[in-house]
Amino acid sequence: MKKEIQPVASADNELKQKYTQINKLYIKTVKPIFKKSCFDCHGNTTNYPWYYKVLGVKQLIDSDIKESKKHLDFSKDFPFISHETPLKDLDAIGKSVNNNSMPPFRYLIMHGDKKLTKDEIKQVDKWIRESKELLK
């Protein structure tokens, strides 16, 4: 007797298609925002500041980047590399963006141009809402 595995395969394909849709919108609308404001710590394209070579600062920055990537790494697009589910990642991003905890204040002291604008926050929120709706 053959085992029926198609429903699981079908569900996997449906989820992959949803992720693909979410990723396309991410690349078009949100990735440029994250590239400007998040990739130094959460991506694979860190632009080190001039003060990176100051004694003690290098270790602090390296530690911050390592810790940041443990939580969320944008290097591979959506779904992101993380220790959570894609849905929980979307919730965490939304919370961080809306309560202005990302980028962190100590980073913004020297990189004020990395702060998200109100329009950028709206774009990220819209992408999160649409993505979560698609994943329901």
C-alpha cells in the first residue's frame, strides 16, 4: 500500500510560494531600507567606521555584530536566518522598528543618517502586515 505524502508536499510547496512572494516584495521595498540602516550589524556587508581600529572599540563592534546576527541575519533575504520562525521574525522586526530600538541609540550617536524615517517605518510596517496576512 502506498503512503499518501502529497498533502505535506503540497503544503510545503504552498509555503515556499508564499515565502517567494514575501521575498519579492521585501527585495523591492524593504531591503533597500534595511541595507541603509541594518546591514552593518545584521547583514554580510558591514561598513566599518573610521574609529573601528581604536583600542577596545573593535572588540565592542565585533561583539555587537556577532550578537546581532545570532538574533537575525538578513544575509540570505526572506525567510531570514534566525533562531525563530519567519512569522516571529516579522513580529520582532515590527516591534523593533516601531519602538525605535533598532538601530540602537549608541549606534545612532555616530550614524544618525541610519535612523529610519517615518516613511520607511510605514513601508516596513506595510510589508510586515501584508506578509503576515499571506502567512495566515
